[in-house]
Amino acid sequence: MGENSLPIYKYGGARAMVQLHEHYMREFLKTWMEAKKANLSLPKTDDPAYASLEALLRHICSAARGYIVWMCEVLSLPDPEINAAPEPEAIEEEAKAYIENVLARWREPLVHVEEERFHRPEYPARWKTKYCIDAMMEHAVMHPLRHEFQLRRLMEKAG
């Protein structure tokens, strides 16, 4: 899906964030596949999201779903009806299709939301930090970008 197929939004900033989110989710998946091919090992940690490359990919997919579901909930918009991310043992095979479905489901919910609603009020996220919708969208864009950056650094370090 290209930029031209993205609807026109009442708030252009939201449209830009949706485009950026699509771009960085796809870039993360490309980098993840490189890491998988290189048999990259993640550093040891107690964080279950880093238990394996598959767990990390599921974490990214689950978060992408969670951000738009949360935004729809707090704005009293219809549920975007996105299934839970595949389990780690199935994620590698199903990730591309899952991500494309998530990205497609991101495209419509915020189209008719007025700009003011993106900035005020703030709502508590599931992890208790307060975000306005605009800030949550920025968080959603940065999430796969941060993890892609992390994987690239780990691959460079591994040689």
C-alpha cells in the first residue's frame, strides 16, 4: 500500500505518523530477517520480549496492535478488530502477513478525528504513563525504529 492509497485525514500530522509507522514497521521486519539469517543472539535478560528473536518480533507486532487499539479505546472509536500477534513459534512464518494486516487496520480509525483531540487530553497508557494521542503515535513510530537500531548495532558488534 502506497502513500496515495492512504486516506486524507482531518489532521495531517496523524496521516504522517501512520505513514512513518508503516515505513518503520516494514524496515524493522527486514532488519529482523537479516538478524535471523545471521543467527544473531540477543543479550541475556529477564525481559520476556528479548527471550529470542522470535519473542522480539512478536513484541513489535503486539505493540503495533496495542497502540491503535488503545487509541481507539480512549477516543471511543470502534475496535479496529486486529487479532493478537502470532505466538513466537509461528511468528517468523506469519509476521509479514500479520504486519500488513496491522498496518491496514491503522489506516482508517483516526481519519475523521479533529486535530485538537490528538493533543488534549492525556490518557494513561497500559503501563501508566500519560500520553496524548499525538505522543502515542510518535511512540508507536519510534518503537520499531528503536528495536531496528538495536538489532543493527548487535549485528555490527557480532561482525
